[in-house]
Amino acid sequence: MISLPTLRWGSIGQDVRNLQAALNLWPKSISPSLNADGIFGPKTNAKVREYQQGHNLVCDGIVGPLTWEVLAELLKQIAQLTNQDKTVGDRIVTAANRALNLWGWRGEAKRNKMLPSIAAAYCADPKDPFRPRQGGVGLATIFQGAGVYSAKCYTITATAEGKWQAPPSQAKQTWLNQNDLPAWCGIFCYFVYFFAGINTGGWPNHSSNVNSGKFRVISGPENAFEGCIGRITKGNHHFIVTKNIAEESKILSIDGNAWGPEFPDNFSKGYRSVIRKRSYSYQYLKSQNATFYFPDKAS
């Protein structure tokens, strides 16, 4: 049997995270859920004391052998969830990277309606009266995989191309939503799940999926993990979490409908990918009321 360290106020690390996650599973608790941040502070201390009192242990806030022993069943649940989440999360991250490699813009030199890469600022051949959208077939695949259909995936007007080339703004996005493609960051996330072989019911059913429990809702960027869908509430932007770097307090992601260069060394001014890697600091995500979702009963 593995010996677990004694934890108390001021302890930090993965064992504290496991403790916090286990305490959150105790169904008789009446205190708020903990952020599993690995820091044993006043809220964790209060939760430990509540748990000890509920199990006729010495109510001292110190997690020693007896408290660990009573927590054993909850710790087993945490281990099972962690292994399952990692397996599913790895599939999702692999699918996101494949989508990026298939359709991310890598600065190809010529407009070509047959290229699968999706470009924002390099969209159509103006000599072609139909103005086929650069990467339009890829866009259509993403939309359809997410349960959405838009005939506008295949072509683009000169006005819409100009809007895509403009710097990001709310006015730009509103115009594009109404006159070109709808904002498709969430559509991209649902396609990635589809690509990973996870049945989500499609993007149009996202709200009902969350409300019906098909997705676990996770609060706080420090608790997010690989494969989660992140949602920046204030801007309603969605992305796939590819890595959570706790020691740097940041999350790495792959985003759809995200203006900006993905491979800057290969870029000339004006060439922009709309599927790209990004990073977000915990501070920014908290300021934007970010929430995270992970498939619970969707796979």
C-alpha cells in the first residue's frame, strides 16, 4: 500500500489536488465545492474538518493515516475518473491536431480552390465569378460533422473577404454572422468531438446537452484538462484545451474561427489561419468568466 503524506494547512501539490477532488465527491457535504488547485488553504481546511466530523474522526483539519483510510473509496473514484478522462481527452486532442494539420493555413503561395487549408485573408480567386472560398470544402466538412449546414461554406463575396481581412472587432463579427458564415468556434469544437468518435448530438443541441448532463461543467481554468471545450463567456468564444500548464498558470488550445497566424515563421502579412493554436492565461480566463465542458455521457 502506498503511504500518503500527512497534509495540513499550507501543504501544496498533487496530493492536495487529489484530496480536494475526493472531498468534492462526498455527497453529504453542505459546504461549497473546492477548486482543485493543490493549495491547502482555509476552504480546504474547513472542508476537511466537515468531513472528519461527519466520520467521527478527530476534527483537527490534519489529513493523516486515519482520514486517508476513510477517504479511500472516494480516492478510487477519482483515479477511475482520471484514467477515463485521460483516454477520452487524448482522443480529442489528437483529433484537434489532425483538424489543424488538415485545414490550418500554412501560407501556401497561390489561391487554389482545391487546397484544403482554410484562409481568412486569402479567400477566393477574383477572376472566378463564383468566388470559391479557399478551404471551403474543409469548412463544409467541419459544419456538417457538427450537425450544421451552410451553403455559404463554398463561396465568398468580395465584401466578406474584405471583412475577414480587417482586424478583429465586434462590428466585424456581427456583420460576418449576418452576411457570411456564423461564428463557428463552437461548431469547430463539436466537429473535433465528432472527429474523435464522440457522439455529442451536434452543435444545435449544445444547450440541451449541457442541461441534460451529457457534459460535465467545470469551473475555473485550474481545473480544466486536455479535451475540454473552453468557453469565454464574455465573448462567447469556444476552444479545445490541448494542455493545462499549472506551473505557468496557462492553458494551451486549438481554436476554430480564430483570426491570426498559426505558423508565423511561414507567414507573409495578410495570410491568416482561422484554425490555430493559442494560449490563455488563468488570469485572462477568469476575467472573462470562462467555463469548461467535458463529455460525461456523450461518448
